Amino acid sequence: MFLVPIGGGNEIGASCYYLNLDGVNILLDCGVRYGQLPYPDYQYLTKNYIDGLWELDMIFISHAHYDHIGSFPYVASRANRASVYSTLATKKLTNLQLYLFKKGLPNLFSTSFNHLKELEILNAIDVMNPIPYLKSFKYKNLSFQIFDAGHVPGAAMILIEKDGKKILYTGDFSDKDYLITTSYNIPTDLKVDILIVSGTYLNKSGGNKHDFNDLINEMNCKLREGFNIVLNYRHLTKGIELIKLLDKNIEKGNLYPCKVYLDESVCNVVDVYEDLDYCVYSRNVQPISSINVNEPYVIVSDDTHSQMVQYLQGYSNIYKMHTDYSLHCSTKGLHEFINRLSPEKVFVVHYEDDMKFHSEFIYTENKILYKL
């Protein structure tokens, strides 16, 4: 049994991990990286370990962030015998990210090429088998179960068991409850032999950067001065937590009385969340089509080039802001999580290459084989 990071080993991006468990070929995530050579090195995989992607037996998608799903349509179109698993929320959010938002379809390509890519995306989403948290199922001599990873709706940890030996892949996860998603949720007595852990903040401070006092104070200052605000946020699924936070602070009187309006792209995300029974719209939070420019407002947008946002930015009383934050597990939370599971081996993935501080952990590198 062995593990090979095809991408996302000693880097944050292009998450894709090949497991060979007694001849069963498994991929954990199929992401992309931004910039040159965006895909994981699938050619390396097919040159060294399998004859082609068609030999894959199983694919698991941990959650619907682009660095974990961006190359999934490419893989799914070639791995036609593989069973693909995710949660229902991840399936719906993958459709949103890849099809509705057309991520990975640059305008420079021809219409006919993009049409073929759209069909590839739709076919990939169609083969995703939604499974609920905690449900166990078997494939050959392996048992599988998924747990709630927090982070974003639908995010999952994948537990694999063979002959009493347990392997847990965390994907991205969080150790804190938020207004939409909660902390990871695993059985209290769970112990594992092998842990493949997303180590974003394992050896550096960060994660759960949720002291929004500075943001709220700056917004209050500008709203009182008579400005309206365009708040730009590029990571839409995480941006929903921000919207809920603004709504909560308006209700509590901590934020100057205003309305929060969502641009078209943000509304598309909210519609999926609402379909998954998360309540986002409220008396304070409405689509941008309902905007009243005669009262104080905040626009949450992922696209400052949208027609409505461009129009409103023509007003002299618009103040532009940008914010970002992390929903990854904190440094303290990562160490507590590892100690709780008592693994014999810890393989760290999804980390920056200058973080190798703990000799008891195995910091993986792309295209290196690790025996489990």
C-alpha cells in the first residue's frame, strides 16, 4: 500500500493524491493550481503507476474549492470506470463553481471548444455519487466512511479501512464553528493508523483569522461619513460566512444601519446555499436588483467589473474595500487533532515547502512514493 501526491504535496494548490491499496486505485481530489502548469501531473501517474486514468477504481472529492476540483472534469472524462464520491452539497457547489461560473474556460478559447468543455463538466458532475456523512460502504476488501470536515458546506474527511488498519484523509478542515459551517465532526473514540492531513497552518500562525473588529470599525467609520461600500471578496463560498457576519452585526446594532446587497454571482452561490437549507437572505440581505440607493448600503461582490457595480462605482460616495480570511484549521487545532487520533504515521500535504519543522511528521513532496 502506498501514497503518491500527484499535486498538492509540498504546495497549496492542485490537490490530488493517488492511493494504491492492494491493487485498488484511488484518487483523493482532482484540483488545479493557479499559474503555469495548472493540472497535477497526470502524465507522471500514468507513466509510472497505472496504464491510463481509465484504470482508476475510485475518486473522492473532499470539497468544492477550485484547488480540489478544477481538474476533475478532465479526469472523469478519462476515468470512465471509476466510481466518484462526494457529499450532495459538494456536488451542487462543484456544479456552481465549474459550470455556472465557467471556471477554467478562458474567453480566448473558441465557442465550440468551450461548448465541448461544458459538456465534459456536465458529464463529470453527473457521475458524482452523493453519500451522506457517517454512512459506511464497501468496495472489494476496503471499507469507507466520510465525516463532516467543517470548512465549507459538504466538506468531508474520508476514512478507509482494510483488515483493521485505518487511513484518514482530512481534505481541508476547520476546528471552529462559524455562522454557516461548524467545526469538523468525527467519532469521539476514532483512532487511526495513517493520517493524511491538510497542513496549511501546521507550523505557522494562522487559520481561523476571524477577528473582524477592524473590518466592522472601518465600515462603521465610512458609513457614518456618508459613504456606501463595495466590499470585494473573491472566494465566494467562504464569502457567505462574511455575509452572515454582516447581517448579525446589523441586527445587534454593531454595524451602522444599512442594507447588504449581493451582486449576481454572489446571489448564485446564495441560491445553492438556500437550496441546501442554509438561510442567507434576510431583511438586511437582499439581491442587488432590490437596491435602494437612497439609504446606506454595502454591496458584496466578487466581480468589480459587473455592470451594476461599475454603475454604482460612478458615484462619488462609494468606498471600496477588500477582505479575505481563512477557514482552515488553526495551528493549535491541527496539533490537537493529530494528538487525538494517535496515528502511527502522519503524512502532511497541502503545505508550503518552508514549513518542515516537526521531524515526527512526513512532509510529502509531489511525485514521491510513500509506503503506508
